[in-house]
Amino acid sequence: EALKRIGEARPALIVADIMMPVMDGYALCRQLRSAPGTCTIPFLFLTAKDDDRDRIRGLKMGADDYLAKPCDLGELHARVKALLARVEAVKNIRPDSISITGRLADTDLLDLLQMLELHERTGALVLKRDGDAGTIYLQGGKIIGADLGTAEGREPLASLLAWKSGDYCFVPDVVPEGGRLTTGMANLVIGQVQNR
């Protein structure tokens, strides 16, 4: 039910516990991060699990922040305010005023996707890391697909969203034919980036 409500309401921020009755918070975060309509919504874990391994697992799943209960309400307020301020800052970035290339170590991929969504950009976001390359396709700012040659048995978008290192380049006005991803199109986009 939470997934349905989030999809319909598109909240500005999600605060979730890890320990929930039907689906745990890790599964909720994973599903939200792998869905094009919800992958850029800021996500904060507020949970009684305060072990470092739990915290690291939550952040690896794609959570933007993690706070152990019981917590100070002032700290919770400050963290929520900081996450919302980051979203607002992304909204104010004009894509045509910057070169959309860089390193994932310096730029949060979800922030970048959110900026492209807010400015309704169409094109291919090409990611390269350690010999691997993947592409996230956007149309009008919405993710319409992804391609990752080495993601055998895994969802390409979820795999790419987990990348924290590597390089990226946004190539405007490139979309897969008929809205379906093809290896040829992905290779064409990667070739364009390599020739720059």
C-alpha cells in the first residue's frame, strides 16, 4: 500500500523505518530507487537499528540519510530541512548553464537525475566505470529505460543507480527507437561520448 500511495502522491520526502510488518524498509527503498517515477525522491531511514552494518546497508540501498531512534527532534528537523534544501537547490540549476559531464564521486547520481527531471530534459545519461558502461534514457525528464551490458540477471537501472564512482556525460536528444532499448543505440551513445 505504501508503494501505491507514494506513486500517486509523489511526496517531497520519504521517512521510513527498517522494521515494518509486511515489507521491510530495505525492500521499500530498493523498490523506490528502481522505479523511474520514485527514484529521485529523498529517502531517510528513521529506525531503532543503529548498528553500523545496518546504517551502511541502508545507505547502499540508496537512502539519502539514516537516523537512529530515539532521536532528537531538532536533529530530525535539521536533516529533513537539509534534504529538502538540496532538492530545492537542484530545481534552481539551469541545465543550459552548465556542462553536464563529471565524476560520480563529485556528483550524486540521484541529484543529477532529479535536475534532468525538473528541467524536462530528453537524452541519454552515459555512465562509465572500470571498463563498464551503462546508459539511462530520459524523455521529458522521465526515465524511460536503462541499458547496462554487464547487468546479467540484474535490473540495469537499479545497478546503475548504485554506482558511486565513474564518469558521466549527458547527451541531449538521444532516445532509444520506439521507446525500447537496443544494444546498438547504447553503443552509439557510448561511441558519441568517447569521441568527445
